[in-house]
Amino acid sequence: MKCPFCKKDHDRVVDSRTASDGHIVRRRRECLECRRRFTTYERIEDIPVRVIKKDSRRVPFDRKKVLNGIIKACEKRPISVAAMEKIVDTVEREVHSFFDREVPSKFIGEMVMKELRILDQVAYVRFASVYRAFKDASEFFDELRPMLEEPCTNGDGKKGR
């Protein structure tokens, strides 16, 4: 690391500490040429993930856009904003664990639907109807059929439809 004072590239680390919840390392350094001290910060480089849309366009991953879609699906449902944000956290975590730089929009939509189906079936159906863009009632029913054929757990923990 070049000294900001004498511009020599000869220093030693005097102290290292984590900052910002462990996302940044603060290092106190001493130049071995001029003996002055300076501070550097080290952090992981954020590589923005891009979403590959159905028409092949690439747009930045937008957490707010995912949350807004979930909020619309959950409108007038007994679902807290915290529960909705938890879904977005799960989706974002999965995106970063499976993809480095680009993620198909289909993956995001499927993840949201998977999480909504667990959380609230009505919200799931609302989201699916927009996401899948059903052409007619039979396509809509095909999406509902698996939920109607097997018992599932309601929000109160009881089995039922």
C-alpha cells in the first residue's frame, strides 16, 4: 500500500478491526519510510446482479420491485410487511448463492411463488395469475389443481383447504 504522505510502498499493519457488522476491515498502517500512520478500509466488492428478462434484456436486480409485486399479491391479506420482506431476503439470498452476475427472471418469479405458496395461498394465486399471465380460466385452474387436490396447512396450523 502506498503511503499517502511520502508515496513509498513500504508499510506495516499496526492494527486491524472489523467495522460495519463485519463487512469492512479497518487497518491502521505505519509507513516504514516516513514513520507516519494512516488508515485504510477493506471491503468485499459488490458485484451487481443483473436480471435476464423474457425478451433477453438485462436490468439490475431490484429488491424494491420484487417487494412491490409481493405487496400487491398480499393486499388485504393478514400478512405483515416483515413477512413480505423475509420473502425478498430469501429470494435475494438464493439469487446470490446460485448466480454470480446474471439471473433469469423466471428463477425470481418461481422463488417468490414458492415462498408465497407456503405463506398464503390467496397471495400465491394472485401473484401466479399476474406472473404466469394465464390466457384463460383452464390455465388458471391447472395452476390451482395441485393445491385443491391435496390438503395443505392453513395459517393456523390446521389441515384444510
